[in-house]
Amino acid sequence: MAKNRKIGIVGGGRFGLTLAEALAANGLDVTLVEKDWNVVQSLADSPIRAIQGDATNPGVLRDAGFEACDIAVVAIGSAMEASTLATINCKDLKIPRVVAKAASAVHGRILARIGADNVVYPDRDRAYRLAESILHRNPIDVFSIADGYSVAEVAVPPALAGKSLAEGNVRQAFGITVLSVRRVTGDASRPRETIIPTGSEVLRADDRLVVFGSDKALAPLAD
């Protein structure tokens, strides 16, 4: 996906935020429209351009600059009416590609009928990808986003254990971006701690990495 592409996202729930953060972390121009002011405020210091507004109002998307977007993602699958109206509004703005999240098969058929170019079912797709991962030697937990890109949790490749992210030249060597490191704490009964890494972060063999990349780049990490 080209770095200069403009991506518009409607909805700042878990799916929408994960998508926005992952794409922005890789240098894409991301605009997020969300009704909840608290969510918008939480993104004040991030590279995401967050705007408070109701995407069922076509003027909100127009004012947010969605007409200039290459791709729009409607990530409010749980509210069928709002999702449908937001999808229609995106199509009316002549956005080249509109991706819509569906909460059910019926919802998906409606979105397809009104013109969504792609309909995604995150929960269903996640289950399919998990089934695939169980067949690999190295379990990989994948959250498919769109257009062949995913956020995944993977084990540290043996070649990186004991090296810093800079030493391992991770992005160039593996074609992925490390978003966070999940590390075992001293207390085995506690969940792993999450570390937002710098280039100097030294990886341990038992760490888990939350990474973003193309499905092609992620595939070898599951072998």
C-alpha cells in the first residue's frame, strides 16, 4: 500500500482504532471520524487526524476531507443503520474504495447491495485465521485488517533473540513493523506486560511481538 494514500475511517471502536493506529504507524495519512469526544481527545497527540462527528450526516464526512480519500473504512458494524448510512455517504463522495465492517451475514448483504466494495467480518475471519495458525509450528494470532494487511502477534524469530530491534534491522529484514512487545513478568500468575519498544529494545526468546505488515511478510513467521 502506497505511503501517500489517504485513508478515512468511520468509527473509533476497537476495530477502527486498531486499524487507524496500525496504518498511521506505517506512515499513511489517516483521518478518523468518531462521535465520542473522549475517543477523539485520546488521539490528540497521535499522528491520526481525529474528528468528532456523526458520519450519518454526509456533511461531516465532506468537511473531514473524505472526498480526497483513496479508501474509506466504515468500522461501525454493531450499529446497522449508522453503518448503512455512513457507507452510502462514502459512496456518494465517490471514494474509490469503500470497505465496510459487517456484524452478520444479513448486514453484509445489505452493505454489498448499497455499494460497499468490500465487506469484512472481523470475528469470522479471525476464527478462520486462527484455525490456519494452529496448523503451523509457530502459533500466530492474526487480526486481518484490509487489502492484504494484518496486525499479528507472533513469537520472536530465533534470529532476533538477544538482539535489539535496531540490530536486527527488523523492518528491512522481515518487512514488518513492531508495534509492541509482550513480555513475561517475574510473577508467572500475572499477564505479560506490554512494552512500546524503541530501537534499542533487546528482544528475549520468550517475548511475543505485536506486528503490522502485509500478509505475505507475515506468512513466514508462522512457518
